[in-house]
Amino acid sequence: MSSRSLETFTSGTPDPTSALQAATAKEAESCADGSPGDDPWACLCSSMSAIPVSAALLDPVLDESGGITDFVIRAGNHVRSAEWLEAPDTQVGQRFLEARPGAATSGLLAALTSVFTSGRALNGLTVDYTEERHGRLRRAPLLYYAASC
């Protein structure tokens, strides 16, 4: 594994949970035909396994004033962004800061929040990601691309 990794991010709507949980292979096959019952979020989630880099679909967690305080991982693929980090598909349902605690201090949370609030894509932000994992301080340079949809 190289010393640099690529991790992608796509933010969804504030509450697609039931639609994401209902995704099946059958829905994925027919998601592009535009039928009234088609769920575009199920289509997106089912296609994540084909992405060759670490990818996750995140939903914002809002405070009382409507500000973003965290994200929830709604879907992910099986690719790890670093050997010692878990793959996003094993973290579905977790808060982003729980799954990636180093995101707050590295500036990543602020960058992802900006993508969601501004609608402008994040194109290749290099983050010096550090966290304690399994009793050891681990570090990896990660390259982030993000878009809001």
C-alpha cells in the first residue's frame, strides 16, 4: 500500500435513512429507468462497491441552530484509505467523528462542512491524518475529494 491514499466523500440529504436501508440488488438494476418507485439513493449506494478508492455517503448532523456538528456514515464501500483504518462499509450508522476522530483536529470536518453548506466541491485536500488506534498513535497523509448532492 502506498504512503498516500484517496478517500472520497459524497453528502446526501438530511434524512435518506429509510431509503438507504431499503436498497436491494433489484432496485440497483432498475434505478436508472426513471420509474415512479425508483430510489436514486438506493442506486447511488448500490454503485459504491464499484468505486476503486475509499468512498462514503455522509449525512449531516445538525445542532439546534441548524449548524453541522458531525456527519453520519450512511453507506460506504470496502476499500480502506489506510491499512490501519476501517473500511467505510463497516462503519455504516456511525458518526463520522467516532469513525474518524482525527477529522476534527486535521481540519477535515470543517472542509466537509464547507462542501455541504457551500455546494462547492473539495478537489484534492491533503490531510495529515493522525489518531490513536489500538494503543498506538497512527498517522497517514490522506487525499480527499468531496461533493455535495
